[in-house]
Amino acid sequence: METKGFAISTWHDTKDIYNKLDQLMQQPMRPIKRNAMQQYLDYFDNKCRKSKEMITEAKQYIPGGVQHNLAFNYPYPLVMNKAEGAYLWDIDGNKYIDFLQSGGPIILGNNYEPVREKVIDLLNDCGPVTGLFHEYEYKIAKLINKHMPAVEMFRMLGSGTEAVMAAIRIARLATGKKKVIKIGGAYHGWSDQMVYGLKIPGTGRFEAHGIPRASTRHTQEVKPNNLGALRRQLQRNKLMGGTASVIVEPVGPESGTRPIYKDYNREVRKLCDEFDTLLIFDEVVTGFRMGLGGAQGYFDVKPDLTVFGKVIAGGYPAAGGIGGRRELIERLAAGLESGKKRAYVGGTLAANPLSALAGYYTILEIEKTNACKIAGKAGDRLTNGLNELIAKYKLPFVAYNQGSICHLETAAAMFVKLGLNIFSALDEIKKRKHMMEEMGAAYMAEGIVSLAGSRLYTSLADTDDVIDDALERFERVFQNIEGVGV
């Protein structure tokens, strides 16, 4: 496997992270002081008037005023109209350090010129889509196989959600089994069967509004890092026909928000082999962000099927795909093959020339620049700096990272334990979620774009100067936390 290095220099002390998160949950919440929060909200009223006007109008035509969940920010979404390198600009002309990175698809930095030039050339030559085969469909599949040998064949699709649907369909067809086990709290897209156990382990169908119970009849969840629970579920399923697949986010649920122990994936692989079950790695976030070899390369674990998204198209639209062992991927429908049992998968814009080319040249640029490792070092610098600030101001917050995937837990809304009184737990989640929203608004007012105020993605564009500038902005927020300076 030819790689230049991974984004992770040292795997974190997972036990220590959970201990700190437990301590955070045992303390009273530490939100932003009310007078400081009002000043942050004044920023939006005074400096973001064009955004407010546009979002107010957009709500007449778009539910919530935006088309993408990541854009729902407190007190209202901002409208961005320029992106370059490490920065975003809104329509009022305000400049922000971008740690959202479109939710993870961007590893080279915003609007990366070498890839953009290739895309423009393609558009001038043939346009974004033809409906027929294009050379870059083959080129990107071959390049992925070069770095991830377990991906013997690759089929490009339109999104990670579609890719998960395809992976589960293949697993059921190949094994003749129905049950699918996911790790509680993980996100694997929004298909009917996967809206189960989201964000908080043990919540089952809590978010499954509009989804018939039959759709999740064969979906199950076990708690993260609990190999005993996984074994017991596999044993129970064996008595009822077996398990088609176990699907994991290889750094832990919610892109590593609930981190796993380093040997966890290897032990899951062993259990899948023991129970004749396929292992699916959801590498939508980690694929070509954690390293050219993905999480499977870092952990040295070969999944049977791999799900792709985000970086697979270099930040361009229609980012999704599925790869794996040849005999499995060959079960996908291709052309008119009536009479053969195939997993039916398709999409008019799947593997369009623009997406395939953008993904191909993004991977080449990652090779050339060692982007994953550099972005990972930026993530280390950011996380270390945040931990220094947390210690300096004696805050209970928790910062940790898996390379360029950084986490800053201040309210820990997803770590509320579900006890006997579910209503009390829901009330606690609501309060902590609002605090998290306020933290995100404060970061934004200080010129930092985050994912929901708790996750930060770094990229090749994040130099030491960019990170140090960001830390100064975070410090200004931390200085305004209740109890600081008292």
C-alpha cells in the first residue's frame, strides 16, 4: 500500500477522554455570560443584516430557510458567497476561519485551484454529465484500489446515504441474512433502515418519524466499545438466521465524537469472521481525510465493504461510492442481466464526469502535498492549543482529535445518559443543546465557523498562523464563560 502518512500522529487516550467527559457531565453547565452573549448576538444584528434579510425571505420558500442541515445555525444561518483556502466570506463581507470545511469533504482547502482548473477544463470540453461512460470513472476506481487494496472494485454513487443503502443490500444478498448491527450513536445516512440509534446510544427509533416500524425491523444497535454486547447480539441473531453485516464508523460514532479504543476495529473484524458476518466500514468522513489508506489502512483492518462520501469527490457534488471484495461488488446491477440475482443500485448523476474527475485529481493532490498528514498536524496544534486554554481558564471542557477531525465538547449534549425518567433526560439534552448553539454563535461572531459548535475539521490550508489566530479567537470566547475571572 503506497501512502505518505496518516493524519493521526498518536492515537488518543480513549479512557482519559471518557473520564473527562464524565467529569464534564457531573458539573453544572458553564455557558457564556449573559451580557457577553448579548454582545455576540448584537454582532449578527449589526454585521450580518444581509444574511438575516435573505434567510427571512428564504423561509417563505425553503423549510427552515436553508437546504442543508449543517446550515442551521443560531440565531440564524449566515449566507456565504466566497470561499478560498482556510476562509469563508458572507454576503455582508465578514471573513471567517472555516473549520466546517463543508462538513468534512474538503481536505485541500476551499476552492483548491489545481482541482478547480481541471474541473473548468472538463466543463469546457464535455460538461458535467453525459449519461455514458467517462474515462475518469475508471481512473478514480483504479486510484482508490492503489491506496486501499481491500477495495478491489469500486462503484461511484451520489451520496454516502446511497452508498450505505447499497452496502447493506449487497450484504443481505451475499449472505442470505437480514439483520444489520450498527454501533449506537453512529450516523450512516438517513435511509429508513438507518434512522435508528442516532446521536445517543439506546435511542432506537426515537428519530424515526414518518418511517414504518417494518423498515427498522432488522436494524439493531450495540453500545460503542462494548465487544461483549456485540458478541451477545451476534449469538442471538445466529439463532434467528444470522447477521448480514456489522457497520461501523471506524473512529467511533458521529465521526469520532464517541471515540473507540485503538484495538476495537480489529476485534470487531474477528467477531465478524467468527459469526460469518460481513464488516462494513463507513469511511464517508475518514476516507482520504485520515490518510490515503483510510481508517482501514491506519488500523490495519480489511473490511468486506467500504462506504465512501465527502472527500471522494473533492468537495464537488455527487460524492458517494461503495467498494470492497470483487465477488461482493460484482453483485451490483450492471446493464440488462435479467435472471441473475443482483443488488439493484443506480442514479442518473452517479459517477458523473465532474465528480469522478474532481475526486481523481483531489486524491492525486493529496498524494503530492501529503495533505492528510499536514491537516492532521494542524488538528493536533488546534487541539493542543484548546486544551491549554481549557487548563488556563480552569474549564471542564474536553478537546480531543483524530488527526484533522477535532472535537470540542463544552455542553456534551450527546452524552446525556438515558435513565428511567426519559422526560428529565430530554429536558437536559434540550438545555445542553441550546448552550452548544450559543457556543457556536459565539465562535461565529469571533470569526470561526464550526460544525454545530462542537466539531472542527482542519485542512491543508490551515497553516500555523491560521491555527494560532483561531486560538486567540477561541480564547476570547473562553474569557466570557460563566465563572471565569470571578
